[in-house]
Amino acid sequence: MEKTQYSKLLSEIVRVDIVITMGCNVNCPAIPCEYREDWGLSDPTGKNDVEFSKGIHSIHTKILKLTEKIKKDELISKKI
């Protein structure tokens, strides 16, 4: 992945339908999208494996919930 993935300029990012930001006390750039959601996760940097596992579990749970919302067409447009 390190060989094929690289940081991109905002102008290089194709238009997307859904943007999920993680929180982590980081300001994310405004990427144009139809729907945006911030999951407000804590930054696990410097924390133990238990805290990383909690973050992984939280992301997994949120992905499953988002998937259900998409399947049920329940996303409310938050255009940015």
C-alpha cells in the first residue's frame, strides 16, 4: 500500500458521496460531499493495546451502522 498510496492535494480528490471524519482532535479539510459524519474518536497515539482495540471496535460498530443507514436509504444530506 505504501507504494501505491500517497498524500493528495484536495484538488486531486474525486467527488465523493460520503465523508467520514474520525475526530481525534484534528481539523479535517472540507471535502465536497453529499453526506458528512464525524465519529469523534479519541486519538489513540501513545495509548496501550486495549485503547487501540476499543477504537477498532468503535469503528467497526460505526461502519455496520452506516452500512445499515445506506441500505435503508436513511442518510440525510449534509452537503458541504
